[in-house]
Amino acid sequence: MPDTPSPAVLISEVGPRDGLQSVKAVMPTADKFKWIDALYAAGLREIEVASFVPARLLPQMADAADVVRHALTLPGLTVLALVPNLRGAQAALAAGVHKLTIPVSASAAHSLANVRKTREEMIAEVRNIVALRNEVAPSVPVEAGIATAFGCTLQGEVREDDVVWLATQVIEAGAEESGLSDTTGMANPAQVRRLFNKVRAAIGERTGAAHMHNTRGLGLANCLAAWDVGVRAFDASLAGLGGCPFAPGASGNVVTEDLVFMFEAMGVRTGIDLEQLIAARAPLMAGLPGEPVYGMTPQAGLPKGFVQGAAHV
Amino acid sequence: MPDTPSPAVLISEVGPRDGLQSVKAVMPTADKFKWIDALYAAGLREIEVASFVPARLLPQMADAADVVRHALTLPGLTVLALVPNLRGAQAALAAGVHKLTIPVSASAAHSLANVRKTREEMIAEVRNIVALRNEVAPSVPVEAGIATAFGCTLQGEVREDDVVWLATQVIEAGAEESGLSDTTGMANPAQVRRLFNKVRAAIGERTGAAHMHNTRGLGLANCLAAWDVGVRAFDASLAGLGGCPFAPGASGNVVTEDLVFMFEAMGVRTGIDLEQLIAARAPLMAGLPGEPVYGMTPQAGLPKGFVQGAAHV
């Protein structure tokens, strides 16, 4: 891979958090370390490594603090953790994470079902987490990701005004950025463009990442749509792990390998080496034997004559 | 589905040709009839029903004339057939097709491997087919689809100038339109936009359909890219049948169900009823027992609250 000055897009790998908490099996801690090392070796520089939730609820995340401590040894890596509440934020900050992400649902029904809090209560929780952060770790940015931004399996449509309102509220509560998540795989490209434009009109450069799912096959098209309207940060999961798959073959999260291939083929530098990225599937599969993996690019291989970094811009 | 004045996009179903000739099993003629009837019932109004090639080469297509005759009984359906040469065109026109499509490869290496003709010889073949058409069926349009327009598994890169040159040549040879095919699944959205713009600059409104593959997961993103630059006709295959899959799970052709869902969710009318389209998988599976089928939307189902035709435009 040729030298590149700096990536044009940030790919944030969420597999060790979003992926691992969605599967029943628990990946041993040592295997998590190997997998994260392989992701880092491929060039990923932001990884959501864990979720700080009670181990009785998510045994897959019981070693969150250990995983964070290991990830902190990798130079230049932004170590991100999901925290659903203040208690999780305390633990994550104590472990030394570089960045926090808080899921805040635009769907009232989903908010109650997912975190047993209203949207207003979650805005207050963001405010509390920001206050804690200001006190104990003022350099750690807080992201509040708007879940069910494009639709909800419980309530159906989610009003775009609700999404814009919530994004504005969490920024006012002190979060540094707010991204949009297609938690339920209901987004379409026209909606993605429209909603990101509306959110940017409201919160400007505090607009965060696009977190797209591939539930109905539109994951990459939705990422392209977000890219077209100026989004430059994308969540993705190696091998498409996680994201509430409905059925075998119907992966949830956008597949990191396919997303990176799309951008690199377009001439958009990701900073990630595709061959090493595909190689990072091996420690994932070793740590989760028998778990289904997704991704078209790894199956098909890179195209004949494909030279990363050589594409038109 | 609400009444719609007319579709904003033409989805051309290629499964009965591209799909069936790519699988080893031979679908019985009666099953082909049922499948085509179901596709028509879902609202598809252009179907590539057969390939007119010698039965010893493609036994799957031995009943091409019978299939055409059946499809001709469906009112308002454009019955399309692929013909690789003059002999095929003679048989297809004798059977009464409404439209011919001729594959012409932009890759010199692929052209020789696929049809044992140079690109120049294929341009001459287009001219011969047009002359025949002018004589025996002057109202039948001829499309020349540029295969390997975005890259070739044999020669690697295909020069964009070659694609523009070939599209210009086949139009000069008398073809009514020329579309672009990502035969090898190597296209990316930036390339799709650039190349369709170049081809349109050369042949204007004679620019034909986008025929995209999902080999590396970019099928829908590439269709979106083509839509963005004004393409309004798309080939797709029900259940992703055909298109040279590399491996299980790695479907070749863009899945009709997912493509129609994307457009309808965007508020772009296709004229196709999604539920009936998904129901058209049953006769396909009945006619090809055990054959793998693809498609994320059929697996996940339509989103809660999704009303076709109700989306924003």
C-alpha cells in the first residue's frame, strides 16, 4: 500500500463491541486481544472495544476493563467504549478509554424497551455523563449516537423532527458529537441524505458517524449516500458480526471489508490495508468457532489488477 | 399499492435468462412459465426470458422459443432475449421477441474468450443483426450491452476510452441503445458515475441500462450511483440468481427484491408490488429445487409500517 498523507474517511470498527455482544458465545479475553491486534495491524485507528454494562446482563462484556487496558497499549488507536448510563461511564473512564459513546434512541418506544428510560431521561443521562467526564477526564470526547434514527421495529416510522430535536438536545447537554444509527435496517439512501443534511443544519460539524445496517441489503448504498452529503466517519463490523441479524445470510452491521473495498475502489483513502483487514477475520473466527461470518469481498477476493491507492480520485 | 401514473424507473428482470443459464440444473419449461407469470403478476414489464444459443452449449435454454411464445401472451410485457450472434437473432425474431440484447465485451481478452470474436468482429455482428432486424422486424429495438465495462477478470483494468469507443461503435452500427454491464463485479460508485457520464456524453439518450453485480457487495451502491447520474433502467435477477457467483453467499446479479425495495423506499416508483415480487420466489424455488437463493429484503421482511408508494419523493 503506497504512503498516504492521511485517510479521507474514518472507519470505526465496532465488531468487538456491537458484534460480540450480539452473539451468544463469549469470546475468550485472549482471543479478543488477538483480534483487536489484527484490526489495528490492518490500519484501523478507532475501535469500539467494549460495552460497560453489568456482566449479568452481557457476559460477553465482562472483561471490558481488561480489553480496554490491552487496547490502550496500541499507539495511535482511539479506544472507544459504549456506555448506556452514568455507572457505565464511571467504569469506562476508570479503565482509561479515549472516547465514550452513548446510545440515545429517537424512538420513544425503543428507548423504553432498550434502556428503560424515556428520551428525556436519556438526555439527562448524557448531561450527567458529561459532568462526570468534565470532572475526571476532560479530554475524553462524548458521542451520543441516535439509535432508530431511520425507523423503529416497535413504533414504525420515526419522525425526522424527533431525530433533529434529539441530536440538538444531546449536543446542548454537552456531547461533542451525535451520529445517526440505522439500528433496525430501515434506512434508504434518499432518507440518509435528507436526514444527515437536516442534522448538519442543526448541529453543524458536531454531526458524527453513520452507523448503517445491511438488514435489507442497503448498507453500502446508505453509506455512499451519507458520504455524498459530507459524512466522513462510518461504523462497520468485521465479517458483519452483530447488528441483530434476522436470519442466516442476513447480516446486520455493514461489513467492514466491503465498506473499505468500496471506498478504496472509489479512490477514497481509508488508511486500512485490505489484505490485512481480510486476514483479521482469522482471529475472529478462531475466537468464535462456528459463528457465521459475512462479507462479499473476502469471498470473491480483490479484483484482478486491483492496486490499493491507485484508483482514480 | 396505490395507483401510480407511471414508474420512474424500469426494472428489467434477467433471471429467466441470466439466472437460469448460470445454474447447472435445467428448469422445466412449465416451471419457467409459472415463474414468468409470477414476475409479470408482480408488475415487471420487461423480462429477459431466454438466450438464443445452441442447445448443446446451453441446455437450460433449449426451450427458448417456447418460453418466448408463452411470454408473448402477457399483455404489455416487453419480451427480451439475448442473442450472441446473427443465427441467434434469426431464431429470436422468428419466435417473435419484442427486443434483442447483444453482449459486446469492452475487454479484448473477454471478447475472445466469451464469444470467440474480436471486438471489431462483434461490432460487425451488431451491424448484421440490425440489417436482419430492419428487414424482418423493423419495430424491434436492438440493445448492445457493453460487458466487462468496469473491469475484466482476464485482463484486469478496462480502459474507459475503450468502453466509450465501443458504445459509440455499436450505436453507429445501428443499435438503438447501449448499456453498461459490470460482468465481473469490479465496479465502484465513483467509476459508475464517471463512466455513465462519459457514455452519455458520447451517445446521449441511447445510453441503456445499468447491469450491476453484487460480487463484492456493491451492487445496490452502484445502482444508486447510476441513478444519481440519470440512469433510469436497471437489470436485476430475482433471488440474485446467476451472474457467476464465486462462492455460496456471494451472489452475482443484483437482487431484484432488494433493488425494488431500495427504490420504493426512496419514493422512486418501480411499478412493482414488493409482496408479490417476494411471492415470485416460490415458483423459482419450485422449479430449481435446492438451488441457493439470495436477497436480504425477503429474509428480513418489509419494515414495520412500510407502505409502498407512501415514501417521500
